Amino acid sequence: MESDSDESSSAPSMRTRSWPNILITGTPGTGKTVTAATLAQATGMVHVEVGQIVKEKALHDGYDQVFDSLILNEDKVVDELEEMMQEGGKIVDHHSCDFFPERWFDLVVVLRANNEILYPRLEKRGYSTKKITENIECEIMDVVHQEARDSYDKDIVVELRSESLQDMEQNIARIEEWIMSWRSDNIKTVE
């Protein structure tokens, strides 16, 4: 499914926000949720954990036994998040990114990790060998990064290493700096 890049008159305007919206994506195990939650705490923005919302609000079409995961209903997810995204100030975290409307995000961060780091992280989660293999292959083949580049303007997609606590701290500092710059550049158009 391609991103919604139609900026027609029926698409809600995103121009009146005083805070940006950020998508943090990447293969499972790259640190999306920890990074997003820590960044939200540091900035006062709101962490939107899509996987949790899908479970809580049943935004899925059942369970896939083969892949040991819920079958995401992308339309339901977009409908659920649409109004909240209009407000701005959201840090969305999800392993897939190509179904979110392009207009929602000002920055798309793709977290990456070496497979020697990623494999043990997925093992600790109790993932099956099949699920670990699939996720490792996705990381090797650059699937999520390519999805992001295909779905969003290349100027807003940033790839960051996420292999250690130091990486995470540096990533958060870099994104915080970007947020302040975005606000400096955009706040005058809101007021």
C-alpha cells in the first residue's frame, strides 16, 4: 500500500501545528519504542505506540499463526490516528511506515542495528526462529529504510544507528535539536 500523498482539499491541513510530528520506524528490535518514549519524555511530546493502540482498540483483522502477529488493518489505524495527528507534537513508533499519510510527518527516523546486535534482542523477546529470521532478513535487505524512502520525501528521512545506549542518547539529542530547529522555523507561521 502506498502512502497517502494526495494533498487534495479533502485532506486535513497540517500547517497550523506548533509542534512537528515524527515517525520512528525500523525493524523490530532496533529500539523504536525506547527511543520514542525517551524522546517524548524529554520534549513533552506524545509517544504514540501503534502496536499498543492496535491491540487496545482491536485495529486488526485477526491473528496470523504463521508469523505470530496480529494482522494490522491499516485503514482502521489511519482512521484512529487522523485527528490526533492534526494536533502535532506526536512521536509515532511502528515497524512499518508505508501506509501512514505522508502529510502527517515532518521527520521520519529509521533506526538500524547490526544483525549481531539485533539477533539477541529478538531472542530475548521470545520470538520464534522463523520470526527472528524474517526480521533479520528485513534488516539485511534494508526493507524498512527503502519503504520510508519510497513513501516520504527523501529530505525528511534520516537513518540512524541504534546499537547501544550511547547511540540512543546521541539519536535523542540529534532529534531534540531538529525539533527545536523545526519549531524555530515554523512557530512564527502558527502565531
